Amino acid sequence: MKKITFFLILFLGIVNFTNAQMIDSLWYCAYATWDDQPNSTGYNTPSVGVFSENNFVALVNRPTNNTAYLVAYKNADSANGRIGRYPYGTSGVGGYRQQWISGFDVVDMLKPWDIAVGSDSLVYVANNDTVDRNILVFAVRTDSVYSTEWRMSTGDNKPIFGIDVDQAGLVYVTKEGDSTNAGKVLVYNSINNDVNWGFLHSSTPLQTITLPEPGYIRGVAVNKAGTLIYVSNYTTRKIYCYTGSPATGYTKYTGFNFTYNDTVPNSPTSRPGPMGMKIMPTKNLLFVACDVLLGGSAAYSYGRAYVLNPNTGERLGMIDMADWNYKKTGSYSNRGDGGKQGDVSGYTSVYNVDVDNSFNLYSVSHYGWTVDKWKYNGTLPTVPIVILSVEKTDKIPTSFELHQNYPNPFNPQTTIEFSVIEKSNVSLIVYNSLGELVTELIGGAEFEKGNYKVTFDASKLASGTYIYSLKNAKQTLNKKMSLIK
């Protein structure tokens, strides 16, 4: 039997968040690195990559004078932790570009907006050198950040922006797109499994995802297994969710919906949108940095990180960095104690976020030149995600049909088969005997003509009779199944 594997999200056992603001107010800034020597990043800071709690690397990027470099921190707090010595500001580091060097091969860091730290503790930089748009790889050592032998050209001279790395070392990077062209996500094999990272520095991506709409693509976040990818479109103010794998490809999941509607107070021309993102391991919460890219002082009154349900896009909470700054200092453009107040960054410009294994969040202030650590004064919820496989069989369909599940009765798993006779959007939904929604196995996903089978896991359900329903635009088909434990 020929098998084509898709991936869909099962909403069984998901925590029922009836109050989307339930995890707002308990966040607080544990520290913000000084906007002064000896602990400042030294210049504009758009991204951070976290190794472990209080150990991270910050990216500096000022496009107006092509300044770009990495600054590492060890055992950081507001006043301590920076590794290496860096001058400060325009007269110090202005115009400095860190170089990636391997033998006679030299690439300047140029207009990088995002970095990612892999499970190998390497730092991956989405660089915009003019010709190759390389992913540059660096390593943090005891005294500074150093080049490695690895880089990968993304080619075609289109800018890259967001980057993430899964647990196996595969690299996910966004091609930006624009107002008329759709952006892309390129998935590259790991350094360990592709010698061209250190040899030709060019390889065909394992997968290329073309986004469904034009727009400036910013952030990308991937779960550890590489089976869930989230991509932010700054132009449409949407986040897209893709399910699949680097081996089989990815499909846009229509059950996830997030569109951004916020505005900047007293600045109607400033238009915030979703940018950098990160999935918090174990908790499975999706954190999204939302702000105005290069908005300057007009946007200091805005800057947030939203917490989303990774299955649906529902807003579960929010950290309002700008509001925190105002409450602490009485201003959106100030930091007390001569730039050394320990728990506030000022000049809110939240372009990216990252997390550690202790469930802390790290954000940046691009104009505040800081990395900020946020803690949650409580227990964060866990949102379970269960990945199901849907197999396409060799059977030739003759009608839109829903077959009887097997085995039936069952405990706790059963297989449901259905047939699609033309390309269409299909939903497969399970209800209890009272007609109440139990789970949406397939939520309006597009299927080609074919016969498919789905595994349904009811281990978290009580014994009883359930109804499963197959829908397309023209028909609804229903059947009963029995769970006996």
C-alpha cells in the first residue's frame, strides 16, 4: 500500500482557557541589561538567542550605518554577564561589522534581524550579505563569539529575516517577500548531515514553503520535532501554521487563526504587526513579539508579547512591555538611574523573543539596546498537542463517502476511512451522544481526490457512543462508534 503522510492537530485534552487574559498580570521583568557600560549591548538590538537561564547571545543591527555584531552573556543580570569588550554607540561601535571567517573565506555581517541558538549551542545568523544572503554560524567561547567553518547560502538575492533551529539541527529561515510577492520558508538539513555547510556552502533546501499571501515575512518558530512551523506576515498581520515534516513536506493548517488588530496609542500612522516568535518547550505556548519595525519614538508607547494557543491561535495572555516601562518610570522613553535601573528597559521596541528551559521569556528593546528577562509569578499552563497521521491509500474513490470505523467497539484507538472524489476542503469532527463537540480531527483542510484513513485516539474520553461527521461544501455524512473501556 502506498502511503502519503500528512499531519494534523488533535484538540483532545487541551486545557479549556475560558479567560484569554488569565496569564497576563503575573509577568514581571526580572532584569534588563544596562543601557551603559560595562553590560550594554552597545547599540540597536533586534534579537536574542538563549542557551540556558541567564546565558544568551544578543544580536546588534543598525541598518543606517551597517553596524552588526554578536554579544554573548554568561550568568547575566542587569549589571553583569557580558563577555568581551565593546565600545558604545555611534562614536564607539558605529559602522563595525563582525566578520565570519574560515580560512580565506570572509563574509561581513550585514543587516541581520534574527538569530537562533541550536541544541548544538551554535549561533545561527540570518545574514543579508548582498549576493548570497548567508546563514552564518558562530560559537560562543569563554571570552567572545567566534566564527565556525559553517555557512549556507540561501541564494537569489532576496532578503532573509527570521530563523529557527529544531532539535535535530535542521535550520528554518524566511525569505522576506514584499507587497506583491509571497515570502517563503526554506528548510535546510543540519550541519551534521550536509557537508556543504562546511564545503560548497550551497545546497538545495529539503523543503520550500511558499506563503499563501504576499507580504513581508518576519518571524519563524518551529517545535523541537520540526512538525509544526509558525510564520508571521507583517504586512497582512497574520500568523500561519504549517504541519508536516522535513521529509514529507508541509501543509497549511486551517484550524489555526491569528490576525493582529492592535494600534499604537496616539500614533495612527504607526502600524504594529507580528514579528519574532518562539515555542516554549513542554508548555507548548507560542510567544509572539508584536511591535512597529523601525517605528522610533512614535511607537515607544507600544510593545507587546502575546501568548497564543498553538493549536488555534487563541490569545491566552499578553505581556505589555510598554505599559510596564510607563508604570516603572512615568515615561515611555526613559530608564531611571542614568540607564541603570535594573528592572526596566525603556524605549519599547520588542522585535523578538526567546525562552529558556525554566519557562522564562527573554525579549529585546531594539532602541533601548537591552535584553530583558521576564518571569511568570505562578505556574504557566500546558497546552497538549497530539500529532495524528492521515494516510492516503491506493483505493480509487467513486463517491464522497464515510466508512464505518474499525475496530468497533474500540479501546482506545480506532481507524476512520473516508473518500474524496474531487479536490475540496474537508472537515472530520467527533461529537458525543448529546451532540456536543468533542474534537475536530480535520478542520477544513484541503484534500485531493483519494481515499484516506485517520487514527482516532480516545484514551482521554469516557466510555460511550460517539458520532463522527464528515463534511465538505455540499454534504455532511454521519456515523456512530462505541468506546468501551
